[in-house]
Amino acid sequence: MKLSSSLALATILCITLSCSIDDNDFNQENLHGTWELSSYWEESGLFLVQAYEFNEDGTFELRVTARQQDSNIDLGYNSLTSGTYSLVGNTLSLQEKEFLTIPEGSTVWYTGMDKLVGGDWNRETEITISLKERKSQLVLDFGPCPPNAMCTGPITFFRR
């Protein structure tokens, strides 16, 4: 009886410790890879997918694409942002260098990458991040919202 009680207590302790370690471990290696967030657009029958890809060389891309409902096939792009990033503690700094999007006045909401327009872009964004669910979720918190602005709260992206 003592052995089974000890094993149960040890199991609970291991689970508790492994969950708490996860959320406070911020390093660049934890970001490497692709993180996605999908939203279903009922009127089109497609998903709008936002995907951050963080590379080992300190570069990133943010792709916004249209995806078929029952597959992982991207049909085209809505926008593409690229640049460099750095991580200090739990603060992610994005230095956006290029921004491409659908041409103004277009009647479609996605197209081929070769038809996106834009160019050089210079914007820096600081985001507070946290990792959840054993580093399978990346939560981006863009900070307080200024008065009369349309802002969003923290956004959760999922490791692909």
C-alpha cells in the first residue's frame, strides 16, 4: 500500500514539475520552426492561415495564406512579411524588412506569391511571448491597446 501511494505521489510531482518548467524556458531554439493559427472563413469555405516561421539564422517570415478546408494545401497568399528577430528573456523583437500584399483594388483575397506587391518596409515590433502545453503553443501578447485603437488580446499559435 505504501509503495502504490509513493508511486502516485511521485507521478503527480513529476507532472506538476514538467508543466511548470515549460512556460518559463525562453530561448531562440524554442522558437525555431513554424507556428500557425487558422481561422475558418465560412463565405469562402477556406481557412485563413497565419504562419510565423522562425529560422536558426535569426530570420523570420509571417505568411498569411488561404488553405483548403480538408487539406494542408495553401492556395495562395494574402500577405508576406519578412525580416529578422531577436529574443531577450520573454521579449521577442521583430525587425520587419519587407512587406508584400495583394494589389490595392483587387477583388480576390489571395493570389500567387509572384503577384504580391510592396517592397521595403521598416517596422519594429516588440512582443511578450510565453510557451504553453509543453512548448507546443506560442502565445504572443502585443501589449496594452491605446485608446480608440482596434487591438487584439494575446494570440496563440500552434507548432506545426
